[in-house]
Amino acid sequence: MKIICSQESLLHGIQIVQKGISPKIGLPIYNGILFEVGVNNKLHLFATDLEIGIDCNVPAQIIESGSVVIPNRIISDLIRKFPKGNIEIESSEKNNIIIRENNAIYKILGFSSEEFSNFPEIKLKYKIKIKQKIFKEAISQTIFATSRDEGISFLNGILLKIIDNKMEMVATDSHRLSYKKIEELIIEKKSSENFEVIIPYRALAELYKLLSEEEELIEIWIEDQQIMFILEGVNNIRFYSRLIEGKFPDYQQIIPISFNTEIRLNNEEFRDKIERISLFGREELNTVKIEVSNKNLDKQTEERSEMLIRAENPTIGEALEKLACFKKGENIIISFNSKYILEAVKVINSENIILKINEHLSPAIITPEDDKNYLHIVMPMRSE
């Protein structure tokens, strides 16, 4: 193999695919990147840890065909430190790599591409198209609620469900649940009306970094055990992941349908106050207590009210914040883990949020005032 390509293009391609590398696999070859000459003057790059894999194409001048696996750490650091300009990469039959840049020559020991896994073929059952920025927002609004407990693997990812030609994404760690419905999608192929899969946390966390905030589309290809994402753009990025086996909980049974209390408040102001007062929460539980009450209680009418947020720590002290709000329904005193509240309100872009509560030990819902397609359920804490 022998190619010439620009430092900027090569570095960009390496930074894309190296997200597929994980040190956990323990095999030196999979700490490397496959360099393979493609067609139409493109260099094909591919990295995988056998659970996820990412490939892309880099514009290049092809002098000689071939392929080799180059250790990621040395090639990425080296290319990053080169100045802008053209770089020549050549490999021999013994998998030795020679890199030339102006008058500099570097030699790297590589691996045979024959020992490297191929990008898998997807036996397509479902094909979906969606705007990248919409899918990126859906990931951000759900991924933080996934469980890190490896003993319950079916909660270590996000449920992606197609039902009635709409997409639902759900994550839970049994203490909280995030739900997002997406209506703006194109279903190009389906083998049944409804289906669901569980996508691993790490796959979506790495994919999130590659998604655009613009109008480009992402294609989602799904089979029984694998999922592949194809991103529009000059690099033709493909990202595959194995799916998590297991049955996701019936989340519809968890979502309350009626509430005794609804509180409307400014999201930014609430977030800032929770962030400050959480410094005084008990360090293990991060407990904050919320109290909202009206003297002239009218359960049917929304009334201007005041929310009191309290926290105390025997080794630090006490804190109190007050926040103007509007309440409809019964007075309430309830305690939450401030971390769970903060992570939810940080991914809500709405100016105002609605906090829906039944009683102090029942699940509460946080939802944007102007977005009926997103909600976050959080379990309250027992308060003394």
C-alpha cells in the first residue's frame, strides 16, 4: 500500500474511527486502525473492539493498493504533531510502515490486515432515516438515565422502539426513567409494524460525538443482533454496534397518568438554584427537600406560589432557596436526589418546566412546558 493524503484529512479520519477502540479487549492488533486502499481515490479507515466498530473514507492519492493495521496511539499522535501539508504512507509485505513528511521519515511496526475483523454485513430488517440533530437531542435526553450496573445488562443501554410509525427512546436505572418520542422520521423498510432493540450505552455515547447539529440525515439499519448508523457527509461514516439481549421493562406501566399537584416554574432559575443548594446536600444521597403551599388552596386553578428548596449537611451547614412558581392542586413536601433532578433539567431546552407530583413517595414527572414528547420520571426519597 502506498498513498499520499493531507495531514488535516488524515487526522480527521483517525479521530473519527479511533472512537471504536477500547483497551478492554486486550489484543494489541485491536488497539490499531485498519488502513485500506479503497476506490475512487479514497483511503478506508476502520477500528473496532468487536462490540462496536467505526469506519470512514479519507480523500487520498492512491499509488499502490494494499492494507495494513497501524497502532492507533503512535499514528494519531504523530499525525497530530505534523504541520499541515501532504503525508506519504507506505507499507511493506512484512507490515512495516514508512511515513514521509517533507524531509522526515518515520518507521512503525504494524499488523497484518488478514488478522483484523471485517466490517460486518447487516442482514437488513429495518431501515430508518432521521435528522441527525433530532437523534442527537434524543440521545442526550435519555442516555444519562441508563444503569451502570453490569448485573442488569438490559438496563445498560437505551431502548429504541418503533410503534405506529413513531420512534420511542427510553432509558432507566430503576431510580429514574427518561422517555423521548420522535415523530419526524422516515421508515424505508420494516419486517413488522412494531419492533424494539436495546442499544448499548457506549455505542450511543460515541455516536453522539459524531452527530451533527445541522440538517444532515442519519440512516439506521437494524437486524436481530446488530445495528448500523450511516452518517451523511464527505467521510461516509458507518458505525455499527452489537445489541443488548434481554427484555426491557414495560415502562408504560411506570408512567403515572394523573397527578394531585402540578407546578410550573422557570427551568433556568430552578436549575441554578438546585445546582447551588446541592452543595449542601448529604454527600451520599444528595438530598434536597422541596415544599410548595398556598394558604387559599384552589385545586382547579393555577395560582402564583413560592417554592422552598432546602438542604442540610451536619458537617457543612444548611441552605435555603426560594423560587417563584405557579401551582395547581394540593400542597406538597417532597425530597429528591438533586443529581437526578439536575441531570434531567439540564437536557430540557424549554423556558419553563412542569413538575407533576402525586404524593411524597410516588414517582414524579418533569416535563418541558412546550414539548409533549419528552418526560423524565424520578423516584422521590424518604425524608425525615
